[in-house]
Amino acid sequence: MSSYDLVQKVLTDPRFSRAAVNRPEAPVMRPIIPDSRSLLKKDGAEHARLRRVAARAFTAAGSNSLRPHITRTAQALLDDMVETGSPAELSEAFTQPLAMSVICHVMGVPYEDRHYIAAQFDRLLGLFPNAGEEITTTRWELDAYMRHLIEGKRTTPGRDALTALIRAHDAGELTAQELADLGWSLLFTGYPSQWISMTNAVLRLLRHPDQLDLLRSRPDLLPAAVEETLRINPFSVAGILLRIALEDIELGGVTIGAGEAVVAASISANRDEQVFTDADTFDIRRTHNPHVAFGKGPHFCLAARLSRIEMAVALETILHRLPGLALACDAHDITVRDDMVLYAPRAVPVTW
């Protein structure tokens, strides 16, 4: 069990390095991003420089202005669900296309490419033999895809994140390779984690009908419900981002040797009884909720604000449009996918 304080220390102490995972001798868990160019594999000034540019895609004003688009998209998807008829699979019918539509809109990426993008990200996150080779191939295919989009965007610029990144490149803030890397990395940031978070949030409420009824009667609890689902739902089957100790560091009475790797287990921190009262209880009335679902410190999730808005709109819309929403199977029959590193239900059949 990793305590809240220990996880925060790992996330914020610069002696635990993300960039050091690029060293040839560094421990390896899984090559999700198999080279050193990713924003997630930078530290210090270089990380801060790239993050400042990337953050322009997820400003507070920009995220707030997306609410009408998110609402319209959610309503249209639910209309399609109702027209098709009950039951439906929640991810396929609602959360996956909603997350994809939003991030494509933000980035200025054609929604028509959604199936290609989703398939590529499934390959990046997959657990299967020869995953390293597959991930490397996927990485280069995404790089080529993003360069193609960039060329098209130069001809027809828009009011989107990719256009903003191109302007940053033209102003000398990014190299051509950094432009392509940030483009597909931000696309990645906004899709798989978001659809899984929204799916798990709805599923958590359906598995706790008392909390679902409470939210229906107290819509003012929606922001707290979003935070509580973020806190209590695991994001990955294990930590997926290693950090390397740059020197010997004492951590919880144990010495982490220089060059050794640690994982900051956010799900463990988010259930620390010293921080969260009745930590294993799902309670949307929780008022003290300083969870670390989005991380902490320099690598705090750039899309956290957008993610919260998207989750709030998704929950609000589906509960209003489908007041009789319920699982179409026994809750115990819902299993977690064992073919990817993120904690995603294999299927969530719902009825209404």
C-alpha cells in the first residue's frame, strides 16, 4: 500500500526523473512510448518549455467554451441510442464516440479518421506478445499521420490546437519533430483515458443505486460526483509511468537506490485512510477530496479541466435523457479487459 504522502513525494520530487527512463540501463516495464521525445519523458527546463506550448490547447477559457459542443454531441449520441433501442453497450454507443468527438474538435483532426485513431491507440495500450515491436511501428505510423495532418492544416488553418502548435513551430518555439510529437501526444491524452473515465463513472453510479438516486435528486452534487468517481476508479491495471531515482533517496523507511525505478500508485494514494474518511466507500457527498487522479507536480494532466467538464456533461446528459438507466446484466458479469494497460470494462450493457 503506497500512502498519499509517498505518492505525492514521488510525483513532485525532481530527484525522481521521467527523463532518466530514456537511459539505456534504466529499468523497463513497458515501452508505451518507445523513444525520448515524448513530453512524458522530459524533465526540468525542456519539459517546461514543451508544456507551456502544449498547455495552450487546454486553457481554462478554451475548455469552458467547449461545453456547448460536448453537450450537443452527448445529446445526439443519446438520441441515436434511443432510436436504436435498448439495450446498448455504453462505451461503443456513448463514451467512446463522445471522447473521440471532443478531442478531434479540440485538435482540429477529422472525425472521419476516428476508427483509424482508435485502432492505433488500442495498439499503443495493448498487452500482447511482441508488444514492443508493435508499439514502435504504431508510433511511427502516428508520426506520419500527424505530419500529413500538419501539411493539410497549413493550407486550411483553423481555430484549433493543431493550428496553434503549427504557429508555435513557425515562431521558432518547436522543431518539426516536436510539433508532430505534441500533436499525436495531445490527441492520445484526450481520448483513451477520457472514454474509460466516463465509462467507469457511469458504471460506478449504476453499481451504487443509492448514490445514483441521490445524484438524481441532488443535481448540485454533480461536481462532487465527478471528483469522487475520479478518486475511486482505478485508471490503470498497474502504474504505467516509471520514474528513476537520480540518487539514493529514502522513501517510507526504504532506500531507493540511484538508478532504481518507482511507480506512483495513484489508486493507492486515493484510498489512504489518513486522507480520505472511509476511503473505500463511494460517496458523492464527500467534501474533502484532494485526489491525485490527474497526477501532481510538473506532469499534472494538461487536460484535467477539460476532462472534468466532459465528465460532468456526460453524467448530467445521460441521467437526464435516460432517467431509467440501469445495467442490462448482473454487475458481477462485467469484467475488466486484460488486453490493455488501462482499467477498462470489457463491456457495459445498459438499458433504460
